[in-house]
Amino acid sequence: MSAPRVLLDPTGEQAAPTRERAPRPASLDGRTIGLLDISKPRGDVFLDRLEEQLTGRGLRVQRFAKPTFSKPAPIDLRHEIGTKCDVVIEALAD
Amino acid sequence: MTGPPLPDGLVAIVKRDCPTCRLVAPVLAELADGALPLTVYSQDDPAFPDAVKVVDDTDLDVSFALELETVPTLLRVADGEIVDRTEGWLRPEWEALTGRAPLGPGLPEYRPGCGSRTLDPDVAAARAETTGAAHLRSRRVDLGEHEDDVEAAFERGWSDGLPVVPPTPERVARMLSGTTRDPGDVVAVVPPDLVECTIEKVAINAVLAGCKPEYLPVVITAVEAACTDEFNIHGLLATTYFSSPVLIVNGPITSAIGMNSGTNALGQGNRANATIGRALQLVVRNVGGGRPGGIDRATLGNPGKYTFCFAEDEAGSPWEPLHVERGAPAGTSAVTLFAGDGVRGVVDQLSRTPESLARSLAGCLRAVPHPKLALGFDALLVVSPEHASRFRDAGWSKARVRDELLALLQIDGDDAVRGAGGIDEGLPEGLAGATVPKFHDDGLLLVHAGGGAGLFSAIIGGWVNGPGGSQPVTREVKP
């Protein structure tokens, strides 16, 4: 038997290998900044300090938290962050 | 008929392998000189019959389109339509059909024909694969002229590190014969990329893994179970911890497809065990996009992440099978998924009473995943036949064994709080003075498997349990 010349793609066939990032804002002035706690221990400590720093500069901050770090953020939470915020900072680590 | 249009005039379909076809070869040579044009198709040898011009039908396109059962078959075709037809050799019929007489004067009056090659079971199966393959929807990947197919799969990132079986359309079509489900049915949405995974994609990955078609329903069920919110394959993949899915298969399908529940049940050497577990991992890798170093952040991982699948030995078990205990009807087949971290052995070669053996097992279970931690992790206990016989002889049900183990696994908070024993790790200080159960009441799964000799059992530790982690999931296998 000769070697097969056509194989079927076993992957999810996600169209583009790279996705365009959303354009980065040149400045945070006038932007609403979301702080997302993924619910890993001490993520809140990091975000509390960031909030202090950002509000100290007169910036608007909103806080969000995932119910659990082990699962993707619920779609409603992602939607809420997307509609309320211009940028988001996630606290990932322990 | 669908297929190539037939030329007008006389059309004969023959094969060299058929004595009757060889008998009528001189008749065909006679007909080739007649008023009606003659077209001869050969199923097996384009050089037969040698006295006439032959059209090669060794790929059987014309024969399948005609739904041939017998060769020789002689047709008269007018305006593309078959207007007369005869099979085998019967002189009066050939004479009537061709309008030529006498035909084949030296031949006997009648000879039955032979079976058309299209009826050969191997040929028919291969044809079904080719036909089925044409309807598959996945992206075609064309290989370069000098590209090795197995290396190509490595280079495209489809492998777990071991060679895979190249997923040709024909192999995938054959794999799909193992299920009654439509190739386009969506089985699950697979994390982390949250991609809809069709039966066809499961089948492609089952080919990669080396499965036989009859394993496919088990693989499909495992994919469904893995992608539930309860099992949480996303978190299990992303964790830095060791764990990955352990598949325990129950019911009649285990013997039907030749799974191993006996000697070396958790080890290598059985195709069904090895490839079903591997197929699930490949679906997560390829369809879901979960790869080591990407979303899979395991610090060390474990060898079970290649494959970890076995059958429960129900026939030799003193207890009800795992899937029945977990709600599946008796007599059905089911897959149970457990988020396991690997195998740790338990040796007890001296216990002769169930009480003594239970204490041994409890002592070893206490170390999951640390002797000073409790309630966070479940465990799967694989009890071997010789250990199970201690409980059988004493009449201990599975529920009794579990209750005895849970009772033995009460942790004294004073010994387990942070800092106790000179070890910083441990339970919160507030639990000093309290008694803490090691496991939740439903946190201990028991199955029966293994070879007949050996006073050993196996503990497979879990991962974070409960809604934030992974809960065992049992799903019935459907054809």
C-alpha cells in the first residue's frame, strides 16, 4: 500500500492561527479599568494595591471576580466587563 | 444508474478469474466485428479478453454503478439506457440480445456466471469506506510528495509524543462504522478553546490513537463525560497538579471489545484500554487545543496523561459494579471518569481479616495528597482479587468497606494543623482539637480489578473535589 496523500484534520480548525489584539489605548485618562480577581488566594491583595494606585491617579476602577479560578469566566461576567470597562487587569497568581 | 454513462451498443462486463467469462471470450471476439459496437469492461485484468479492446474497470466504478451480481453480464444499450440484459452464458439469450446467430457454435448451451467482484466482502467494505470518506467535512490536509505521513502528523502537532495512525479519509470512514450516530452530530464543546466537537472529529482522533471502530462508542461517551461542568476538564487541564482523566469502563461492552480488567489491568499491552484513554486525551489536545505548556500547566504531570483507561472485573467482584452503584441500570455499559493523579501501590501480604486489611488501606489512603490535609481531594481505590477476597470471605459489602475506611480515616486536628509535627503544611490552625474526616462521605470510589495473584491494591488520588474542581461523572455508552 502506498503512503496516503490526504489526511483529515483532527483539530478544532480554529480559523486564524493568530488573532488580532484589540487596539491598546495610548493613555488611561478617562478610561474605566476593570480589575478581575480570578479567585486565587492573595489575588485580592495585589488588586487592592493596584486599585489604590489607580484611583490615586484619579482613574475609574471597577472590581470583578470569577466564581472559581478553575473554570473559565462565565459568559455574563465577560459581557459585563466588556460593556463596563475599556481595559482590564487580571490577577492570575497565588 | 449513477456513474459513468454507458456507450450505446453491446456492453459486456467480465473478469479473467471467471471460467464462464473465459468460455465466452471467443464469442466477444466475434461480436467485436458486428454491426453493433461492443464495449467490454474487465473487473480484474484490462488485458482480458485479449482478442478485443477492453475498458479497465478494475476500480469497479462501472460495475458498482450497474449493481452487478454476476459476470459475464451482457447489456444492450440504446440512447444511454439499458434495453436488454442477460447474465452468464445462455446461447438463445445471447443470440436474441445481439441479433446474431449462431453464436459460439462450439460452446455448451448453458453455463452459469460467476460472482461479480463487487460482491467480494472486502471490496464492498473498501468501497463503502471510499463512498463514506467523500462525505466527511473536516479540512483535508494534503501531504507533500515526499512527506512521510507519520512524521507529518508529528510536525502538525497532532501527536501526544508517540506515533499516531495517519487519519486518512478511508480510515475515518471505517472508524465511523463503529457508531450509529451521524458524523455531523455535536458531541460536546471541548475546552479550553470551547470548540464544538463532532462525531467525525472524535473518529479522526480515535484513528490517531489506534482505536478499532468498535471502541468508538466508548470514546464518544468519554468525551461527553469529560466536557461536563461537573467533570471540568478545563480546570483539570489547566491545573499545575498531576491529574488527568482516568476512565473506568463497565458493562458488557468491556468483554465485547476485549478490554483488560485482569492481570496488569492498569498497565500496558491491551489495545482497547490503551487507545480509548489515548483518544480522549487527543480530543482534548487537538479539538480543544489543550497542550502541555499552553493551557496544560502541570508542574510534573503523570504518565497516565498519555492514557489511563481500564475495565472493572465485574465477574470476579464481590460487589456491585461501579456504574450500577453510581446509578446506571444493571446490564448497561458505562464510562466513569475520575480526575486521577497516578497509581500508588498498597502492599499488605499478611492481613487475614477484613479489619486488619481495612486499617492498612486506610493508613495508605491517609497520604492522599498529604497526610496532614483533608477533605480537599477524593480517592479511587482499586481493590485486587486477593484483597477483595478478604472482604468477600467476611461478607463485607462495598458500602461496609467504605464506611469502615471512612471511620478509620478521622484525622486528629492536633496532629494535622499547620506546624504540627514540625511541618508547615497542614489544616488551618482553627482545627486544633477537632476531629476532621479525611474524605467526604462520597469521596471514596471502590472498583475491583487486577490479576488473580498479588496481595496489593492501588490508590489513585484525586484532584480538587466539589463544584470548584472535578467530580466523578458516569455516562452510559450508547451505540
